Amino acid sequence: MRVKSNVNRSPLGLTVTAVAVLIFLHFPFFIVMLYAFTTDETTFTFPPPGLTTRWFGVAMNRADLWPALFLSLKVAIIATAVALVLGTLAAAAVYRSRFFGREAISFLLVLPIALPGIVTGIALRSMMGLTNIPFSFWTIVIGHATFCVVVVYNNAIARFRRTGRSQLEASADLGADGFQTFRYVVLPNLATALVAGGMLAFALSFDEVIVTTFTAGQQSTLPIWIFSQLTRPRDRPVTNVVAFLVVTITAVPILLAHYMTQDARES
Amino acid sequence: MTFAIEFNNVSRHFGEVRAVDDVSFTVRDGEFFTLLGPSGSGKTTCLRMIAGFEQPTAGRIVLYGRDVTTLPAYDREVNTVFQDYALFPHMTVGDNIGYGLMVRKVPKPERERQVAEMLKLVRLPGMERRKPSQLSGGQRQRVALARALINHPKVLLLDEPLGALDLKLRQQMQVELKAIQHEVGITFIFVTHDQEEALTMSDRIAVFDMGQIVQIGAPSDLYERPRTRFVAGFVGTSNILSGETAVTITGSAQPFSVRPEKIRLVDVATAVPAAHCAIEGQVQDVVYVGMHTRYTVALPSGEEMIVVQQNMDVTPQNGTAVRGKAVRLVWPRAANNVLEEAIG
């Protein structure tokens, strides 16, 4: 009987391990947030000698911070939008039709995420050098789109495979043309996969450093700005304030996406 | 006379594989027409070509006098009940059934009225708000049927629609499908590999084997007069006799088939009546099925024959037919069905 009553309870060892891993994963966030409030401005000591909200004000007044943040947001939004369109179309093509080189295209689409970012970065840089394309907002977007397309493509094709062909046939059979089938059957089925893929693409783009350093030229995105701050000992907690804001801002869409996909799964 | 469907020398090849090979047949208006065959025999491919999901490699398909061979699926006046039902999981039952009207821009109130009517037809009134995931297999099947019927197709295509249901429900749906067909009065094309289902439901059956039609006929034609060894074996059970054994029985080596229930088991001392065939053998195996008993009888030549007897005067219980007993098999000469094949 004792065994039976314990069926739904995890063993103590497992619980302790799970909690330990969660702390290990999330404790650094806590540290980053804590030092956004420290009174110590050059070196971090534990525990912080005192707490202040002064750095928020300092961060607000930093003229170089805001363009970097907006550039990152703009790049992430546009790269995600591009990835959503191209990734969905590529997934639809690879799923629905059979053509020469289908497997090769599928492989080439996924390759950028497997390649080290530095390879992608150097490749893009040399291509831009060879073709004399000047560095701009769009060169960053192109760089980011290479791996953003992959995550959308992967999510979309997995959903296509799960949806099954007969639903598309049923729609056509009932008189829907290609556009109507896409609008009423494909898209609703795909929606949660696209939300998840889009979120991931956005997050990947937003904190990308390596490819960006090769395609940005003199522009600095937020991660590059933060990176550059680490070498400047003054006003250190400003970096932490920015990280604090970034975590808060990105948490909102992640939670939204989580709840949206959960609803879709229940129904 | 205009036929509901005409297949004129239709072929569908997938590379080297001839899924459908030069098939011709016609279906009459209002008929319950079944495509019967083992898996891979080409029956489903034929159905999919009528629906427009597959294009014939050669030949023409005509629907009520109109050549639809190259018409896309959404322009054909046929609708399909899919094997896996293919209901849209993100839509309610009502939206699933009304889908065909919705894409044709039928206004909502009219749509709702027709959906309610369809739900009544398939005996699921008031189920509009449910999601497909909340329905049982039998209910999903009815929703799929209602969804396909709401467009008032000229022909309804059914791709093994009862395959996923258990036996009881399947038999119930067989009766209901026939009743619904009577009510709506449209032509049904039904695909199945279940010969009993085909015999029960169809006006006529086309038997498929290896991409070709081997015989078309009413259920009783197919059962009583199978033309080939394949049909004799696939539709019901048959004893197929040829060579020496055939000579012993009929005096000719021409192969023929005889159904197990046409044969009577009698004592070896019993005389053979006029116009009857007879052969002696030994009971090898006895399977009691309740309504009847199935006997396997070994002939002197080593061949085996299946005999089915109602449990009346000859039964395993009263000792008249037990394993190892020598018996005489007697059947009317008229029960012999000559097969169309060369004497080999």
C-alpha cells in the first residue's frame, strides 16, 4: 500500500537534482539583476556593499545605448518576419512536392544552424567584400535571416508532417482553392508552430554577436554594445541595468507564446 | 443513357509500377458501386482519380457526360469520405460540416440551417459546437459523411470509411449508409477490401487485382459465378478443383469451383442422387462455429476440400462427422462453376 501511495511522487534524489539544476541555470540571472542595483561602480564584490537605483538613471541618459537597442529590435523584427515568410514557403514546398534536389535543398536550408557562426560570418563578409555591398541595416538582417529561416522552417515542416495530407485533400475536395485551403486549414494548423518558431528566431537574432560582428560594419547592436562595455571599467552596473531590461522585455512575449500554444494544445 | 461515371481505358503508372492498368467501366446513376480488391490492387487509386487527387497517365474519366480528366479536385462535383475521416481538428463539428458552403461564400444563417439538417440526416442532432477530438470513431465517421454530403455532390466517394470501426458498429453503419444513400439518392462509389461488406452493401461490384478489373457484377453474380480462380478465392471461400480430381468428378480436366455450403457430407454408404457430383474423403479437421460447422476433408489425391454444414442431422456432436471418419461429399452438378482458364 505504501508503494501505491507514492506512485505520483518523485524520489527525493530526483527532486533535489531538478531543483539544483534549475538553480544552476537561473542563478546567474539573479546575480545579473542584483548587480544592477549595486553601489559599487568598478568591481563586483559579494555581497554588494549597498543598493541603489541610480544606475537606471545613468543608463537612461546614455546616448549610445538607445540606438543600439532600437537597432537590435528592428533587426530582430525584420529578420523574424523574413524568416516566417521564407521558412513557411520553403517548408510547404519541401513537404508538398517532389522535385529533383529536394533533399539537397532541405539539407542546405538547415545547414546555417549547424555551421559555426564564425564560418557563416566570414562567408558573408567575404561575399559582401567581393560584391562591394556596403554594410547597412540590411546586411545585418541578411546575416540573421540565414539562421532564423532554419528555426521557422524546422517548426513548420514538423507541423506539416503531423497535419497529414488528407486534410489538404479534404479541403480541395470540398471546393476550396489553394488560397482558401491555406487560409482556413494550413495556417490555423501552422499558427502555433509559427509562433514558437518566430519567438525562437527573434530570440536568436536579438542576442546574436558573432555573425553580427562580421556583417554590421561600424553599427552596434545591443549585444555588441554590451560586449564593448565589458572592456570599459567605468559605470559597470549600467550593463546590468540593460540586461535587466532585456530580460524583462523578452520575458513578456515568451510567456505570451507559452500560453497561446498551451491553449491550442488543449482544444 | 448518361452514366454517372465512365472510365475509358484509364491507366495510372507510378514509374515502373502500374497501379491502374487500362481500366474501363461505367457506373449507373444512383448506383451503389463498390471497388473491391486486396491492398495495392488499384481500387483506391481509381477513387482518387475520380476525386481529382491523382491524374491518369492515360485514358479519360467522364462524370455525367462531362470529361473531368484534367479538372482540379475543387472543381469536381464529387465529394469524398476519407479513410482517416480527415476532419479539421481546429474547427467545430458545425464548421467542419459547413466548410464546403463556407468556401462557396454561402451566408452564415443558410449555412447553419443546412448544417443542422445534415446533422439530423446522420443522426447527430445538436452536435455543432463539439470539437472532432470529443467524438467517438463512429461519430467522426458520421461527421465526415455529413461534410461530404452538404455540397450535394453528384457522386459520393467513400474510401474504406468503415475500416477503423469495430465489427458491431461497422455492421450498423453499413445499414445506415445504405439508408442514407436511399434518402439522398446519389451515386455512391465505395472502396473496400472486405468482400463481405462489398456483398452486403453493393448494387454492383468491380473486383480489382494487380491494377486491373477482373470481374464486374452484382454480388450474387460474383459469388455464384466467379470467372477466375482469383475472384473465386477472394470473394467468399471456394473449393477449386482441377487436373485428375476434376476428371474424377466431372469427366473433364477443366478447372471449376464449388462453394463449401453447396456440398453435403453423407455416409459413404449413401447412394449419389441423379445430377449430383460426389467424391470420397476423410475428415481432417472440424471447426464448430455455432450456426454451422466447417469441415476440412482430405481427398485421396491429397487435396483438401472445405465443407460447411448447418448443424442439423450431420454434426460433430452426434458422431456423424468426426475427425478421421471416411465420408462422401455430394453436391448438385449445377453448383459447379467452370473457371475461365486453360486446362493445365
